[in-house]
Amino acid sequence: MQYGCIAKKLGHSFSAEIHERIGGYDYRLCEVPEDGLDLFMRSRDFLGINVTIPYKKDVIPYLYEMNDVARRIGSVNTVVNRGGRLYGYNTDYFGMISLCEHAGISLDGKKVLVLGTGGTSVTAQVVAKDLGAREVIVVSRHSGSGAVDYGEAKNLHGDAEIIINTTPVGMYPDNYAAPAIDISAFPRLEGVLDAVFNPLRTNLVLEAKSRGIKAEGGLWMLVAQAVYASEIFRDVSIPKSEIGRIFGEILNMKENIVLTGMPASGKTSAGRFAAQKLGREFVDTDDEIVRRTGKEITEIFAESGEKGFRDIETEVIFDVCRRSGIVISTGGGAILRDKNISAMRQNCKVFFLDRDPDRLTPTSDRPTASSKEDILKRYSERHERYLSTADEVIKPLDGAEKNADLIIERFTK
């Protein structure tokens, strides 16, 4: 292959799409088992590769030379083949610096907690020191070897101002996990960075944002390091403005559209049109519940009550929101549970279709909206919740296709 990325697992990777946008060259994802790394590196059948978990240190013995940054960090994520000799670089270093700048988070003079002890952790430690951090504390599940555990971090370093997560906790497919750190225990915390890029916003990032703390996931870092790697691969100079352009395109491609609103507000019909126009898959969570259970929603309510139905609904929302680049229409009560909203926030932009309640038609297949009186009551109860959980509010027009166009316009702006 010409260029590519090697790792033990790459089901979560966005790298091929990013490099396609950088230069349109052949770039492949190559899962290499641990017992296959030696053969792969010795064969040198590539021009350039990116290296990720768990091989950032393991490739070093195969290198002819490392640049200064990679040597200082002791970790390599970019390898170039020049005439049969392998040269190692660490572009994660520059990616993380770019992420700090993008997020507006300064490390100068700050006490920084770095979660994790792997290759990306060492990169974050070096970046923090180079950017003027006054103190850098490494946090791990177990103390020792220069790291404190999570309990010690809370009890001894509650004055930390910046947290950088370099662990894979919260990475796809385990989206809803989070590092074992309670950020409420750090009253001076002013910035959170998470190297995880899939999902787009981890639970750690969402928790920080909910508290008014600056926070950013790892997608910008991933794109930035890829741009720097591409410069090394091809010995070219790429305008740094390309980072922002490619970041925007990847974010738009990977982010889901989620439609919320009352029953009969037009979510399903508008969602189908939007998906068709964008070339995306469409998922209606109510239809998915029926498909999985083999029962109509009225049957589920009758047999298990509303709580039983909501539990199934939450499972479906968790599953579909873990995916990327689809259009999702939710049931009228999907916004009632905080954990449903958290699941949506990870990978989705949420649109509330706020149709006038006088124009909502009762429907017998929705137990909480089977009469006009029920609809008006549910609308009154839920309206503020719809508004507070939405990224965009759409006042529906006459015609599902027009509403789809409104959604797409707001989504792509």
C-alpha cells in the first residue's frame, strides 16, 4: 500500500476519510494482530503509515531514525519509508497543540491532570510542559511509576485547572463509559480536552460543557495530526486553514440529525425526505422498537406500562445514536430522560419540530396522544423540555419536503 494506518482494531477510525480530503491519495486502514506486527514492519511495504493503539512504542525498534519530538516523547504515530529506511515522527504532538488553540484552552501556568499512561499520555505531558504548565500530574487506575490513582487525584490535586483524557475510555463502541474522575471535585477546573474522537463528544466532554467549562473532543486533534503527517508523507507544505475545512467536512459527515417533537408534528415524513436528499439512512425509533419487540407500541404500553416502553426506547436510542451520519426520528417522549439526551448529544445535532398544538392530530397508535386533550396536555408539559434540549428549533411549514429543506439548511450552515 502507499499510505495507511495500522492498529490492532480500526473499526472506529475516521483516518481514511480525512486523508481522502487532504490529498486524495491511496490510504488504507490495516488491522495488524500483535503477532503480525514484526512481519509488517520488516516487509516495509508502504510509503508512509500512521500508527495508533497499541503500537506507538512497539514500532520504534524498526526505525532507522526518529525526529526530536518523537524521541522526547518516546512514541511514534507516523512512519515514512525512504529508500527502505524507516523514519519516525510524532504528529500527535502538533495535533494536541492545535487542539488547545482551537478549544481556546491555555495550559500556561496551569496545573494539568493527564489521564492515562500510554503513548498519547506521554505526548500530552510533553505538550503541557512545552506550553508552560506549572505542574503536570499523571493519573492512572493504579498509583505508582510516577502516576497517582483517581482517588489521590481527587484528594491531593483538587486544585487542578486542566484535565486531558488520553485513555480510550468512552471510545466507540463503548460510547457511554467515562473515566473514573468526578470533575465536580475540581472547583478550579477551566478546561477539559479528550483525545477520543469517536464519539464526537464523550460523556466527559458533555459533563464539562454542562458545567460551563471549556471542553473539546479529539476530532480536531485527529485532523490536525493527519495534516502534519500528510506533509511528512509527501514532503509538501499544506496551509493550516485546511485543518478547519476538513474538520468541518468530517464533522458534518459523521454527525447525526435527530428530530424531536410531539407525535404528529411531522418528524418521520420530514426525516425521510432529509435522509433521501442527504443520501443517508433513516431510522424511526418507534418503528425500530416495533421491529425489535414484534409488538405495536400500544401493546407494549398495555403489557409493560409507560416505564417498560421507555426502557426499550432508551435501549434503541443508545444503539442508534452510537452510529454516525444518519437521520433519526424519535418518539414524542424521547426527551423525557436525561440519559437519552446525553446519548443524542454525543454524535447528534438535535432539531425540535415545534408544530402549533392546534395543528397536531390525535393518533390512536400513540397512547399518550390519542385525544386532542392528551395532545394539549403533553405539549404543555413537554414544551420547555423540547426547547432546552434542542440545538435548533424548526417551525414546520406546510409540506414535509419543505421542512426537510429547512432542517438541511440549518444542519449544513
